[in-house]
Amino acid sequence: MLAGVLALALGVVVLAPDSSLGDWAYLGVSAGCAVAAWVADRQHPQNRRGQVPWVPLALTCNAAGDVAWQAITWATGSAPEVSIADIGWLASYAALVGTAMTGRVGGQRRPGSRAYAALDGIAALAVSLLVVFQTPVVATLADHGLPALTRLAFITYPVLDAVLIGLMAWRLVLHGRVRPAVALLLTGTTCWLVADLSWLLLASPGTAAGWLDAAWLVGIVCFAGVPWLPQSRTEDPTAAGGPGHGPWRIALTVAPFAAPALLEVLAWDDGVDVNPLPGLLVWGVLLVLTTVRTRLVAVDGQRAWALVRTQARRSEALAVNSSDAVAVVDLAGRLTADSPSLARSLGVPAPAGAELADLVARAGGDADSARQLLTRSASLPGVPVELELEGLRPDGSARWLGGRAVNLATDPDVAGTVVSLTDVTARKLAELELAHQAFYDGLTGLANRSLFLDHTEQALRRAGRSGTPPIVLCLDLDGFKDVNDSIGHLAGDELLCTVAERLLGVVRASDTVARLGGDEFAVLVDDIQGGLPEAAELAQRLLEAIAEPVDLHGHRVSVAASIGIVVAEPDATPLSLFRDADIAMYRAKAGGRAQWVVFDAGMRTAALERIELERDLAAALPAGQLRLVYQPVVDLETEWVTGFEALLRWQHPALGAVGPDRFVPIAEDSGEIVPIGRWVLGEATRTAARWQRAHPGAPLTMAVNVSARQLVGADLVRDVAEALCVSGLAPSSLVLEVTETALVSDPDAVAERLAELRGLGVRLALDDFGTGYCSLSYLRQFDVDVLKIDRSFVSLLDGSPEDGAIVHGLVQLGRTLRLEIVAEGVETAAQRDRLRAEHCDLAQGWLFAEPLEADEAELLLLGRTAPPVTARTLAQS
């Protein structure tokens, strides 16, 4: 619709230029284009060229000039030659110059294009001025019949048109692309130039006034379309060649030379005598511009060549001093050029034409792997293909080359497959070492737990096909800790290596021997035809091999082993096999060591029960399930109660009463014995202090058992001191009982701890004396006050006199060392009488009273005022 309106208006202007309708049509188009430009500037401010709306201003000034000119014409009845309207028109030119100078009307400016753009712009300006000069402009200047101001006005507009064309050409070549905005501006300026020159050229311009007006209006319409076009998008300034070297740029440089000659030809054809000086002047200017441009092109070429040479030298230096080897091979796998870097990496010459696979083979690698790599790369153009080639150095050591190949056959600068190689031997060796460390024991070289489980899983898979289940043997050395403690850890490591060698010497080559950690080993017997009997024979041979003495730094030592054997069930897993073998091994260790035990399902049940019992024990103390009972200790001469031993009991909510023989070892292993022992100390001392206050008389002692874990811990002395302080019990009334096994676990630490306890004033008792492997010298090393004879020896007093010789010896030993003697487990009168005859001091057992609750035990103290006087009390006093 808009195009139709414009076409109708232009038709009216052309057909009726002197009519009022034509005048109004001209003014309507001029003013309408100005309004349209302002509307576009407000609706699309992002399309503005520069900071100032130059195009709307130019059209507004032009419309103002048109309105002023038409008003003067209507008022005076004649068209003025020079009037106030020229101010508006000249202002429109100034605004258009602002558009060309400040706004971006082309593409993104390329680096280095400013000088070329200036030269091309000057050339366009020179040609435009030549065209203007060779028209009636000269005649107009020479026509003295016209006022000077009129002549100046007539020639100003064509000159300004030429300047605008030159500026637009400058901006065009500066930004390197013809954009729609540039095309509209050039078209509009050209229309104005044609109309202005025609006005001067035509002898009677009134005959073509309509067409001239139409040309001016077309230029106005072109200008009005510029604000509606978006800004030019940003481009890659380095694309499509250099700043002024494109084909159309070269044509633009040469084309101006044709303008003077063409004008001469046109003038000669019309019979016009043309002054040749302006043409020669323009030729000279163009020649100078072309010379300068040629020099710039040459300098740019020299710079580009220097940059290429610099890059080439840099690339060569990088290749020479790089540890990587780079080569280009053709489709046949042959080098397209010499590759010194490849020759250094492979250790063989790498001339052009040599086959890469042959070079790899000569370097000790696999030629087929190299060919397969190139074949795979050829099938994947442009895609990097990773490679790794293994070979041998001249000295026979292993070497690995890693890298990649990229097929760039379509790249004209490469035209082949680029192969880059680097020596990755150090990395591969490190990976192999890490893999060995991940799956093998660093001390013995045997498989570790991870590799053992992996081999077990593979054996289980094979068993699913063959029907022959694998067998796992779990071994733990007996007495290894004693070797470490007595001879040292270096000797212990040497012992482990010796045991590993002996295990490997007994098993088959197909079996897997692993060190699981510490002194624990495992053997995987796979595809054994003899089944469990053959595995049992293997276990016996392993025991015999391990039991052979070992000479360690001049010390001849012997160790034994406990072995658990498990046969894989159909639903077994590597972890379940290892777990069951471990359970059987601990059963063998608990059964006397130096033996093997075959796993059965009942062992797993017992182990699960132990785990559940350990879990419940952790919550027993907070839940109040633990309590103390008290067994009286009596004077054998008077059977007077002189003290009590606090004994721990556990009332399980589901299992009922759980004996100490079941839960105390579990508490020892799990560490729960430490908080439980702290609670026992507090509870027993509070009870003893309360009884002493309620039943004054002879001193009353309270005996409390101390575990081995408590004894070697750092908190026992603090716990005892705190219990005595809180309860108010005299330290001499507290007796701490320790076992022989607790003494020998860490003799030095135990001796230090016992000395600290004696420093508090408490008394110490050696419990279950004679049942362990405590040497008699420990009785002098560990300063104790009480010696307790185990019930197993007391029970012998019911037999013959010879059976009581052990008790006689123990009593005499205690008396010699000035220790108080307490006999445990007295259950018969005969035992009591024999102990009296041996002059044993104290006794406890069911003959006198079973372990009692606190209130029942207190009943024994009722009515007691003072102890009877005996020979022992007189001797002590």
C-alpha cells in the first residue's frame, strides 16, 4: 500500500510538475519521509547510526527547505534562484555528512583497512569532482549574467553530492561489506547528483522538471528507509582475505582510471571541446593513489611473509626442542616429508617416503598395530584417534609411545594424516607399578586382598561351569606378636617373607596365595579334584612347613598357624567365602592353635550371635541391664566376713542372664570393657563405703577385677582416683585383681601402671595364680599384696594328699613372699579344713556364700561389732 501511494505521488509529480497537485504531492512525500524517519528512530533506537539521529535531521532540514521554497514560489508567483530554502537544503547535506562520518553503515572494520579506505575514498571523490567539473558547472561559473550567490548555490549542490559519494565510498571500503543502508545512501546521493547535474546540464530544465523532482524524491525515499534497517551485525574481521586485497577492491582501484577517458570520449562524441587539464590532474591524483596503494600492498606482503617465516621458524624450533614427534603420512602410510623428531623418538632414520609401520617395526614395535591405527584414522576424517605403541629400546628395555592420529587429507595445507608421538615410558612404568601396588603385597610380593577376592570371583564363575567348587584356606600365625616384641619388627618382616616363600613352595602353581594384612594369609585352591580331603592334606602340609624353625638375626624361632578351611557353596560370594574361612580360622585359634578347622554353618551362627551380643552389650550399660553381685571373702580361722569381691552380671532383655564367660571376652575385644569397668569401680566403691559407714567395725575390703585392656590404658589410674574420691572409700579398702595374662601382655607398661596404682594406696591382687604361663620372676617384678589360688587347684584338695601338694606349694610361696593368700572356689568342708591346715589366710566360695545381691550381702554384716581375735590378727598387729 505504501509503495502504491509513493508510486502514485511520483506519477503526479512527473506528469503534472507545475500543477498544485504536483506541488502538494512533492511536499507530501518530502515531509512524509521526514516523519517516517522520526517514527523509525523512536520505535527502533538501536538502528540509529551514531549518537545523533542524523538521517531524520537531514530529511527534516530538506523538508523545511522544500516547504520554504514552495511557499516563496506560491507567494511571489515565480521560483526563486537563491532563497532561505537553501539553508535547509545545505543543512540536510551537513546531516548526511554526519551520517557518513560517525554512523556505522557497513560491516565490521577490518584491521589495517583505514589507509586503503582513505585512498579509495579520495579516488572516488576525485572522479566525482571530475564528473561535476566537466559538466555545465564551468559554464555556470563563467556566466557573469547570474549573481555570484546564485552561481555559487548552483555549483554547491553537485559538489556536495560528489563529496557525499566519496564519503560513502570511504565508509564502504573501510568496513568491507556493502550493506543495505550503504546501498540506500549511495542510491539516494546518486539520485540527487544526477538531478543537480541535470538541472545545470539541460538548457531548459523546465521541460524535464517532473523527472528532476522525481529523482530528488527517490533520493529522499532512499534516505527515509535507512532508519528502518537494523545495525550491521558484527563479523569476523579476519575473514575473506586482507584489509584491501579482495577482487572487488582491486577493481574499485582500477575503475577510476576509466572515468577521465570516458568523459573525453563522450565529449568528443558530442562535439564538445573539453579542457584536458582537469582530466590530467585527476589522472595524476589516481596515479599517486595507486602507487601509494601498491606500496602498501607490498609492505603488507612483506609483513605477512615475515610473519610466515617467523611462524615457520617458531614451529621448527618447537618441533626440534619438543619431546613429541610429529609426522604427516599419506594414504599409503608413508611419510610425506623428513621427520627429524620422529627419528629421534624411534631411534631410526625417518626420511620422506618411508613407511611409518616399517619404522615402528625397526624400533622394536608392532607394525600391524601402526597399520591398524592409520586405517582407523583414515575411516574417521578429522577425528583424533588415540594410539599407544609398545616396543624395545636398543638396550632391550621396554618403551611405550603414546599419541594420536588425525586424518586431515581434506586440508590442502596438510593433505595427509598427522601422527604425533611422545615417549610415555615413565608414565606406563608408573602405572604398572601402581597396578602392582594395588594388587600385590609390598612386603612379600604375594597377592593382596583385592586380587585374592578377584581371583576368588573368577574361580566361582568357573565352578558354575565345571561343578568343582573352589576352597579357601585362611591362615593366621600364632606367636608372631612375640617375635615382633622380642626381636623387632625387621625380624618380623623377615619372618613374614619366609612364611610366604614356604606357602608358595607347598601349594600348586595354579593356586593363589595372598597376604591379607599383618600375619594373616589366605590360599585359594581352585579346580581341586580331591575336594575337602585334599584341601585338609594341604592344610596339614602348610602347618608343617610353617612350624619349621627360622633363623632371624641369630635367633632361632618357631611359629605355628591356625587355619580355617571353607568349601564354596553354590550361592557363595568372594566375601562370604573369606568371612567363613576367617570364622573357621578363629575357631581353630580358640581350640588350641597349630591346627586346622573346617567351617560349618553352626560357626556362622555362633559368629552372628557374637556380633548381635556385641551390639546389645554396647547398649546394656545405658539401659541399666548390668548389675553387681558380691561374694563374701571370709577369714578361714573364724569364718568372719572380711570383705567382698564385686562380680559383674548382665540381665539381657531377651536372652535372660548372660554369663560373664560369654560377654566379658566380647567386651574385651570390642573395648566396651573400659566404660563398663569404670562403672563397676564407681558402683563397688560406693557400696563398700556405704557398708562401712552403716556397719563400723573391722575394715571391710572390696575387690574389683581389672581387665588387661584397662590395665594398659591411660585412664585406669584416673578412674580409680575418681571412684575413691566420689565414694569416700579409703584406698586401702580397695583391692584391684589382675590376671596373669594381663601381666604378660605388656610387662613394662603394666609394671608402670601397677606402681601408679600403689601410689594411690590401693591393694593389688594376682588372680587365678598358677593357671597361666606367668614366670615366678614376675612376682618380684610386679609388686602385689594378695595371691589368689585358682579354684582348679582348690578342687584337688578333695583327693589324695599328693593332689594337695600344689596348693601346699602355692601357699608356702605366698607366705615366703609375705603375700596374703586367698583360696577361690571353696565348696566343701574338706577343702576348708585342708586350707586351714595349710594356714591359708582367706577363702571364698559357695561353702560360705554364693554371689549375693547388695541387700542380701549386707545382711551378713548385721550384728557385727568387732572381729574375733586370732593368731593371724595378733601377728599382723
